[in-house]
Amino acid sequence: MTTSKIDDRPKVGIGLVGSGFMGRCQANAFATVAGLFDVPVLPVKTLLADATPSLAAKGARDLGFARATSDWQALIDDDAVDIVAITAPNTLHEPIALAAVSAGKTVYCEKPLSISSGSAQRMTDAAEAAGVVTSVAFGFIRNPMIRFARHLLHQGEIGEVTGFSGRHAENYMARPDAPHSFRTDPHGGGALADIGSHIICIARYLLGPIVEVIGDQTTIFPDRPVSAGASDKRPVEVDDMTHALLRFENGVSGSMEANWAAKGRTMDLSFEITGTNGAIRFSQERMNELLLYRDERSKSGYVRIEAGPDHPPYGQFCPAPGHHLGFNDLKVIEVADLLGSHSGATNPGPDFREALKVQMTVDAIAASSRTRNWTVVET
Ligand SMILES: NC(=O)c1ccc[n+]([C@@H]2O[C@H](COP(=O)([O-])OP(=O)(O)OC[C@H]3O[C@@H](n4cnc5c(N)ncnc54)[C@H](O)[C@@H]3O)[C@@H](O)[C@H]2O)c1
């Protein structure tokens, strides 16, 4: 009996920085993507970097990487690494990305792009000058039902858009004993930057640029434990909750909330868009459905549309409707897009430039909360 090699696609080396929540999620996506999508290149989990040798060794073993290092610069310098995936805390995104860009590598960076618009601008300028492919992990827009919502809007299914209301509400900081972490770092932390950036990205994806904002930021808990279980506390310098009014470039008026202390909410990344002829509604807590209301068809209220193969790329995962995708599947879609862009296909984004615009919107909302004035988004 003879065997033959059946897959001669080129291989690309993945260098992953960080092996926490998102490191695991990305590693899982790199492991499974080629079995679900006809990707042009095959990812190889080559090298993992984490903060210490033992964290790196454990991360590499747990997540299936061939080698480990405690020096992210060594990962970037490694000839076998073609794509640098950044899942380290936000303050590290800029130095790691700039080093990867100067080495000419594709950069896949977790959101938010960085800790300020200035930092995100430096990253974007460097990446564009070097001509490297970039991708930023605002993965929720990969949801087939959000893509479908955009299709419906472009088709005019709800008429002219008249209003947007968006929210990202979770409860992971809803207790006063939830400790400090990089998420509460005064440099780039807070609910608005951490999760508000997701709903801003979705708003831009669906309705286009946001040009003017006014925000109101609140710190609910004045101090938090310095680490998990510690009795020592330190003041909180970032927002737990932000509300904002938004004015879109197309004239539409909108509002948003970012709230990581939302009792009872696990993943209410949601929006409602009204139009002259109907409305669309979505929440990530029920990520496999979209609610659609149209005057002429559903006078009694919203009609539920369930995810299925009619909503690409759902069919890559399952030929039958109603079997449901999950959060990790969105990462697989994101990684499939990344491997395509890395190989020369049009980058569907969000790339660094798009993530910079999200960051500028975050910064404008925070600035307006300080000045109590409407603020132009400098994009
Ligand atoms: N796309 C999403 O839905 C989503 C969800 C959660 C987090 N994130 C983003 O992902 C990033 C990481 O968040 P997380 O929840 O995975 O955090 P985490 O704390 O679970 O993981 C961070 C990892 O980075 C490592 N690290 C810290 N310093 C390092 C260094 N100097 N060199 C190498 N590794 C280092 C940590 O040891 C850890 O393994 C953040 O930017 C966050 O905003 C995105």
C-alpha cells in the first residue's frame, strides 16, 4: 500500500505572545482553521512567548507550540516566525507590534490596538510605511449574523437608518472585590477602552464613521484590591461605566454604553438600529439570531431569524441551521481572514488603520467626559 502527500500548501510559522484567555483562543483557532476553511497557507504553532520561562514553557505545552521563550523580541527575530500574534496586555501592544513591523512580519494584534490614539497612530504609520499586513481582533464583527445585519442595511431592508443604540455590558467587574489588572491601568484601561471599543467597532462597521461625541464616564467602585484576594486596596482611576451620544458622518444620531459592572449581564454586546421602514436588533448573548422588524411584514413586532448556512461563513462549520456557532468560532473566522490577507488576498479588516479610528473615538469620548462638551473625533 502506498501513501501520498495530499497537501502541498505552504506553511506559515505562528509566533504567539501571551498564553492567557486570548492566547488560548487564538491558538485554538490556528489549530482548527485549516480543517474548516480552505486557507491558502497552513499555520504552524512555532514559538510562544510569555513573561517568564515557566509561563512560556507551560503555555507552549498547553497550547501546542513547538518552542517557548520568555523574550518576545527573540520570537520576533526568529526566522521561522512569519506571523506575530499579540495577546499580551495592552501596554505591550505598541513595542511588540513596532518590532514585528520592522522585522517585516504580519501582525495580528488583540484589541484595543493600544493605550492611546497617539500610540495607535505610531503603530499604524509604521505598519503602512513597511507595507506589512495587519489585523486587529475585533472579532465580533465576524459573526455571520452581524454580517447579515450589514447586508440588510445595505439592501435598504429597514429603509433609511434613523437611529443607533449600542451597548457592551458585562459583569466581570461588578463586584467591589474584583481586583486591579491591566484592564484598570490608567494608561489605556477602563470599560470604554476594554469593551466599549467593541461596540464602537460594530457601530462603524454597520453605519460608518462617528464624527462627534459627548461622553459621561463613571467610576462606580473608588478602590479595588491590588490583586485577587488581597486586603490592600488602591484607587481606581478608570471608568466602570461610560454613556455617550454619537453623531455619525451620515447624520444619524446614536447612543452607546460601555459597562463592565452590569449586574446580571454576561455578554450583552448588543445594538438596535431603527429605520424609516423597520428595525434590526442583536445581542451577543443570543449570537445565533438576529431580530428583524419590517412595517409591512411584521406589525406585531420583531421576527427572529436563526443563523444557518444562508449566512456565510456559518456553512463552513455546519451544513444545518440552528446548530449554533460559538465565541471561539468567531476567532476561527478571524484567523481564516488573517491567513488570506497574509497570502495576498484583500484585507477585510479591521486593520491597524480601522482600529486607530476606533481608538480615536474612545479617546474623544473620554475627553468629552472631562470637558463636558461635544467633541469632534479626529479621524
Ligand atoms: N477580542 C476579544 O474578545 C478579547 C477578549 C479578552 C481580551 N482581549 C484582549 O487580549 C489581550 C490579552 O487579554 P487576556 O484576557 O488574554 O489577558 P490574560 O491576562 O489572560 O493574558 C495575558 C497574557 O500575556 C502574558 N504576558 C504578560 N506580560 C508579558 C510579556 N512581557 N511578554 C509576554 N507575555 C506577557 C501573560 O502572562 C498572559 O499569558 C488584551 O489586549 C485584551 O484587551 C480581547
